Amino acid sequence: MTLRIFEPRYIRMVKDACANDSGFVICMLNVSGDKALNKHIFEVGTYAKIIDFNLLSDGFMSITVFGETAVNIDNIRTESDGLRIGDCVEKAPWCCDIDESDIAVMRGRLQEIFSRYEELNTLYIRPEFDNPIWVIHRWLELIPVDPERKQFFMKQQDCKYIVTFLKNLVLD
């Protein structure tokens, strides 16, 4: 995924990540959460590493990131420049027993979407349509449901709820 970086707090974050060979967490926002208490940031995010960057002609920075793993976020605090930091713990990967016939339909429909909307192909270094978890994660990114429901799915220990939801969505 490519991001344009222009706010000073995020420029500092990128510099720190590059200097320390580390990454940062991309979070979903909770519109009903209290911003003053940092409750407007959902508890599950994606730890991302910077894999490329460019200075743009307008003076902004463009970075390409790769999402490595899901993390649980806790103890979020705001630094003086407005950058939010928190404590993160890697989430265990989903345990999944997916029926091949279910994932085949999801995979096929997802490939149709990627063919129709070619800009999606620019978001991923190499699509992994043969990886059922990758397919499920892409559907989770694309489906037009509220962030609370997406967070519910991501908090689960296995993927049975999201698979059931996607089967009903994709087969309809």
C-alpha cells in the first residue's frame, strides 16, 4: 500500500521507523470513541514495515508499506506533536479449517474484482489468491461493513465467523 506523508508527526514517525529498522501500526478509527482518551482508535491494527519511499515533486513523501501482522493495541498515548503511540502485542494467526469449495468461490469473485478494478493490483506486491487467509483478509478490507463488525471478525481466534459471513455475501 502506498501512503502520502505530509504531516510533521507522521514524517517523524517514518524517520524513526527507517532509522530503527522498525515499523508502525495502521489503525482503524472508531468514530464513536472519545478522542481525548484515545478511545477513537480500535484495538486491532496492522503492523506495517516501510519497503520503499520517495520524495514527491510537491515536497511530500510517498511511502510503500507492507502489512506484516495483526496486533492488539493498548495504552495509547499522545505525544506533544500529536502522534499517537501505544503498546502492541502480535495477535496469534487465525486457526482455520476452510472448505476448499467455500474458498474457491471467494477466490474467484475476488479475482473478478481485481480484474475489474486494476488499481487494487497496485496495493499488493504480489497477490496471493492461493492463500485462503490472504483471500479472507482482502475481502475483510473490501466489504462495506462498519468498522465495529470488521473489528469483531479480526478479534476472533479463528475465521469461522468471517467465512460464514463471506459465504453468505459472496454466494448471494
